Amino acid sequence: MANADKETFSIPLIVLEWSEWRAWNDLKVGAKYEGGVTIPQVAGVYEVKYADDDRQLTIGKTFSLRRRIKRQLVRGKSHSSGKKIRANEDVSRIVVRWATTDRRAAAEEELHKKHKAKFGDLPKYTEHT
């Protein structure tokens, strides 16, 4: 291909400022109630794991962290990984954290690569990157 076009991208650094790890069951409680957790309603990435294990159960991206984590993942509205986690894992021992970013797809891809490099595969309930 002598006349092939070339493009070069200079991708800016992505810095994720993670929330604290929060208990799965605490995320069921509305933020307006005592013990409830406030999650921002912005784009970002999230990780789910057992509190005593470094291996993530799932890593995902979303345009709304609050909707994806509270409503879909934890409470059971249309999240395939959340459905599998609720059916097969002890959610009382699971924790979740999140970070905001407008480059959620790139951040998720890098988190998947990092997990695969460390553990040899994607998180248990992550089917693809």
C-alpha cells in the first residue's frame, strides 16, 4: 500500500482518582438515608471485587456512574455482570469503587489490560474489553 494514509495520535495521560472501596450492600441504600452512599451522576469507570482479594470480579465503564452502579449493578436492573454476581457470589463481602473520567472506554481498556497482565485473564464477569 504505497499510498496508505497514516495517522498518529498523541493520547493524553488518563489519571483516575478512585473513590473509597464501598460495601456492595451499602450501595443499595439511597443517598438520602442514613448510611446511603452518594455516587456522582457522571461518566466513569468502576471495579468490583471481594474485600479480601485483589482480583476484580468485573471492571466496567458507563456514562452515569450512579445509574450503572446503584440501579443496574447492585439493584438488578439490566446488568449482566451484576446479575451473575448476585446469583453466584457472597455480596456481603463485595466492595465497589469508581472514578470519574470522560475517557471511560480508554480507561476501561487499560484497566482490563492491567488485570490481564497481573492475573492472566479478564475479571471473572467481564466477557470482553
